[in-house]
Amino acid sequence: MNHKIGILTFHNGPNYGGFMQAWHMRNIVRTLGYECDVINYLHPTHVESNKVYGKIRNVGDIKARLHWMVKTRPFQKPIRELSEMAFRDNAENVPWGDYSGIVVGSDVIFDFENPKFGSDPCYFGSHPSQKGVPFMSYAASCGMANVGGDIPEFCNRLKHFKALGVRDYATKAMVEKVTGITPEMNVDPTWLDMDPNEQDWNRPKGKYILLYGRRIPKEWAPHLSEYCRKRNLQIVTAGNPNAVADKTYRSIRPFQWTELFRGAEATVIGTLHGTMYSIKYGKPFILINNDVIRQKVKEAVDLTGMGFRCLEQPDLRPEHLQLLDRDSSPLPEIPAQWKSDSIEFLRNGISKMTS
């Protein structure tokens, strides 16, 4: 019997990390010998929150709208290729029963508080239309949800998951509180295998520092510029423009984005997957920490010994730029045992769902 596995995650916004983790989840499940597709579903509230619309009141609104359109365009074809299923925002219309099991994750799919996500029971296997379908989670996160407070009743369905895998300490605490089970800590899906090479695109010429996901503080920017000038390095940014950058990629495909990390001398980042890809490709990096990613990224930087690279914005000093020198401090590396344990966890969990 050919078992088909569904991946249920947040994959269809113009978000490089969100796309890449969905692509890698699907890829590794197929490598394990199963048919696999990403389930093309999103709660209607989440669909609306992903849109950019409203009255155009000034030039800034026009620029924001144009920026969103330019950034979104390169995602359209890759997202369509993740799934053969037509997009649905009504859980009743998703063919849950077509799957032998569903892997929930990764991303902040267990965030039960964020109003933008619609407090969706589907990610907990609690929607009535999902009855009888086996579930497991992999590298799931509850994001910024308050796990010390009240947790919705629909989260109790986690007790019936065939395997529970999370990405951070807060989600571990939430799962333990709800189920009494200690979940396994998984590596980010993007760490499970390599990324495809992109050919024939306008990649940077020469050596460069990559900025991604966080505006450089004004008082720190001149020091970064001087650091790069002395070393004959360009400053490259992707997605959002930055005044300090020599070159900005406003509209690139996801695999071109991963190439920017692969080719960089070092990175200055402010997102979860900016951190994941800096570690994946062994780059010296500075993470400008922030509330959105703080608890999601903590385990990865702790277990790779890279906590010293995480800096709060008010604490940034010119001397911190030494962290971008390849020979000044240890470089990141994915722990091989953690990666192999995560693949085995996924293998065993899917086996339980399909047995």
C-alpha cells in the first residue's frame, strides 16, 4: 500500500523561511519512501492577515503596496509546485481522509493566541472533519503564546498525536502541560538536507556581507560600512531595502535567497531562518535579537554554542563587528547527532501513523 503523507504548515505567504521549511519537510518525507504533499490550506482569518490592502493615504502606502507585490511575485510558481491540491480556506473542504497521516510543522502552527491565525484547531487535529486521521508534529512552535496562561480546549487533541516534536523550550513546556508527555526537540527542517542550486541569476559579484530581516540601527550602520570598506566587502540585503546596503534584492526566488546565504562571507540577521541558514552554511553571524524570534531561536543557538552571537539591539557596539571575522571566534555547525536523531524521529513517527 502506498501511503500518502500531508504536511500541514504555514507555507503560502511571501516568506523565504516559511517556504523553505515546507519544501524541506516534503522533500525529506519523500526521501523516507512516502508520497507527500503540502496541504494547501490556511484559515480564512490568516488569509486576510496575509493581504496588503486598505486605503492609500500617502506615498508611503503606495511604496508599501508596490514592495509587497514585487516581493510576492517570485513565490507564486514555487508555492504552486508544493501541492497538487487547490487552495482552500474552509477546513470542511480539505480532503483530510486522503492522507495516511499528517505531519504538523514546523513554524508557529501551535500559536493558539495570535489573532492573525484564527485560533485554528486544524493544527491540533481537533477539527471535526479530521476525525480518524493520524497526526504527529515536527519542530512545531507556539510562537509568542503565553504557555503559562489558559490553553484552549482544542489543544488537548495533542494527547492523541502519534509523535510530538517541537523546536523550542516554550513549546516543550506547553506540550508537557497539555499532554503530560515530554516532546522531542527537532532540528529545523531546513537543516535536514541540502538546498538546490540556482543557475543563471544575477548573484552578487565579489565578496559580501548579507543583511536580512532587521534594519541596522542608525548609530551602528556607519561602523558596519567602515568595517566592510576596509575589507573590500559589499553589503547585500534581500527582501527589505536598507540604506546601508550596496545592493538590494527586492524580488528573488526562494532558492536564490538560500544562495545568498551560501555565498556570503558573514551575515547580520534578525529572523529565525536567517539564523538557521547562517548556521547551516557555517557563516560568522550577528543575530539582532527581538521579541518575535527570541524563544523560537534560543534552542538552536544554545545547542550549537552560538549564543554569544545573539545581541540585543541596545547593546550593539562597534567592537561586536569582530564576530563577523572568520578567525575571531568559533563558527557554527549543525550537530550531526541532533540531525540524525531528528530524521529518525520523523521516520518512527510516520511509521506509527501508517501502521
